[in-house]
Amino acid sequence: MMHILLVEDNTGVRESLVELLQNLGYQITSCENGKIAMDILNQSDINVVLSDIMMPVMNGHQLLKNVKDKDSLKHIEVILFTGHGDVKSAVEAMRDGAYDYLVKPVNVEELDVVLKRLNDLFQLKTDHEKLSHHFKEEVQKATQEIENELIAIRKAFAREIGTVEIGIFSKSMKQVFGRAEKLHQNPDIPVLIEGETGTGKELVAHFIHYGHGDVVAPFVGLNCAALSANLFESELFGYEPGAFTGGSPRGQKGKLELSGNGSLFLDEITEMPAEHQAKLLRVIQEREFFRVGGLKKKEAKARFICATNRNVKEAVKNGSFRQDLYFRLNIGHIRIPPLRERPESILPMALLFLKQLTKQKATHFQKISQKASEMLQKYHWPGNVRELKNLIERIVLYWDDEEIRPTHVRACLESIPSPYMSNKINEIPEEFQMPGNRMDLNKHVLTLVKKALDMHQGNQTQTAQYLGISVRVLHTYMKKL
């Protein structure tokens, strides 16, 4: 029910209006001037004020202004009564926030229409508030559900990554993951992972970040060899709007900023442009950075995990890698031994991959024959674990047998250009046959590069890693091709 405050200094008029409004079904409170009205408004739950303009102590104009100037009373609607000569004054009052005005003597039907319209307005406001509140609650609920689902997905992904697919079948790899687990528990320590191409550096980096699946913070990777010196800084630190031609007009966050409280994985760290190594060192030490073209400092919260397939000490000696950055990263150092240094892992790992891939491809492979096992163990595996997994995957893809046989292994290995195949597997000739007259070495090197590119479907980073060269050197060969 709408609660109305009637303010009228004429006692007879006031009493008549009170009776009339009560008969119309409204709750009524009445008083004789604006000062008393303000006291009542501050203490009671009033919806509408019906007030005469011409009153002693505080007139209708002053009452209106007091109501509209007070935040706690702004929801109250004010209707003014005026005589014929005060219409101009009433119109001015409406400009000050009055809902309507009525000419005295008050027409009962007109007053009833105005009050009903007000009652509808209040009902709409009430419904709107309820719907808005309900909408906000539903949005909040849906948002929370989505956030919970996202966290659950991240946890599931973290657990999946944390299991580490490469397998731990040797004492040396147990030591690697033992150290990785300690580093996982100490996120403030920067990490440097050294290992040949295909040894599983990125999987170890994932394990350092995710552990056994107890982390949902982001893991962001950046390949230092895949970017030019001009783009590297903007990719790492981001840039402000208008920092350079061709950039996003809104600017862009860099990989470091996107990492948040998680980990930034810098692969092929030794390929980082020399001019940016000092900047990276400063960020690691001071834990702050600037976007390109920016003046506001950003906090660097992420853990730094770096990896390389090169000998970092040699890179320091020849001046291509800063010694102070090496010392800083070397606090959390991990060296992953190549597969040839842990031959006891070859067969268990091959069986692990066979089991996983057979399930994926729905083939019938169950085991590896004795002779095929001997071939796998005699091979040098220059591509390490990645090469072993690729070989098993190719066998599972092209054949459907009960066991891996020597013919399968031989067919796959013979299609891979490798200097180790000729003297590591019995079925392949023991000596490389040199041409009789003259050999064009450059031509043979370019042939190997082309085959390696074909083998990795044109992926330049993987091809460079496979050949043991940098992406820049690969680009030189590709120009010749």
C-alpha cells in the first residue's frame, strides 16, 4: 500500500483530503507545514508527498528542494497543490523535480488518476529492482559456475600434464624429476634446462610448473629462436597503444604479463638476441618491467623456466650468451641426459609409446619382437625420445600387426637421414659409400636439409632442432634451396 504524507496548513482542507484519500485505500499521514513534514520524512517510510505551495515556516518549494537534495529521500515523489495564480510557480517546481501539480480546489478524480499512475510507477520500480537483483544473482551464480568449471578443467589438465608421458625408467631420469619436484616447490628460483633435441625439455618444464596437478596458474611459452630481434621485445613485454606502426591500437599484453602468477617458458634461450639478454636479467632480478612505449612499471610475478639444446657454457665462452644471465639461471639447473646415455630406458619407453599409440589408433600391436628390440637398442637415437616416439607412431600408423618386427623398424629408419644409422644397425651397410670421382658436399647437405624439412612437414623449429642447428642457420640453407 502506498504511504502518503499530506502537508496542508488549512485544517479543514487537510482533514477533508485525509478522509478522501483513506476512502481511496491509501495510508495517510498529515501535518501543517514543511518543517514538520521533513521530521516525519526522516522517521517514516513515505512514498509520496502531497503539499500545498503557500504555507508558513517552510513552503512547498523549500520542502521539495529539501526532499530532492537529500540522498535518502530522493526516491520520494512530490505533488504540489497551487492556486490559479501560482501555475507558473508550480511549473518551475516541476523543473526542480516535482512529479506533478494540481490546481486548487483539488479535483478528486484527477487526484485519483495521478495517484494511480504513481502507484503503477512504484510497482514497476519494485518489479525492476527485484528483476535486477534476481538477474545479478543469476549472473553471479552462472559466472561462479563457469569459474568453477574452468578451475576443474585446469586442474584436470594440470594432473594430465603432471603425469609426464616420457616415462621414468632410469636412475638418471629419477634424479632429473627429483630435482624438478624440488624446483616445483620453490617457484621463486629461475630454472635452466639443458638437453639435446627430443630429450623432453618441455615436458620437464611442464612438470616443474604443474607438479602432480596441484597448480592451475597459466603456463606460457615463447620460442626465442622463432622471433626476429625487432618483434622479440614486444612479444615478451607487450606494447602500449601507438608504440609502433602496425601494432594494435589498443596495445597488447606480452607473454610475461599473460603468465601472471604462473610460469614463463623461454625455449631455446641461447637464441635470444644479445641486446635483450640484459633486459631479461634485469626483469629476473628486479621483478618489474615496462611495456614497449610504456612509462608505467609492471610487476613480473611469473616463474622463469628456460631451456636450450646447446651447451650454455660454450655459448658463454664464445660470447653469444651473457655470463651474468647464465649464473642467474643456473641456480635451478637441470641437465636431461640423451637417450644413448640411458639405454635401459629404450625398450620400456618404446613399449609405453606402443601401448598409448595402439589405443589411440585402434590397432593390434601387443609387443616388440626380440630382433626388433635388438635393433632399437643398437640405434644411436640422435633425435632422442622424440625420435623413438615418432618411429613407434609411424609403425602403428602404417602397419597393423601383433608385434613390431625388424622389417617395420628397418623401413622407418631407412627413411630417416641420419649419420648414425650406417654403423649402429646390423641390417644397414656398415660403411657409407663415397662417390668415385668427386662429391659435392654442399649438394648433399642441402639434400639432407630438404629431407629433414619434409620429415617435419616444414616445421622450421623442429627441423632445426633435429639437425642440431639454429633456426637462423636453417634459414640460410633454405635460401639456397
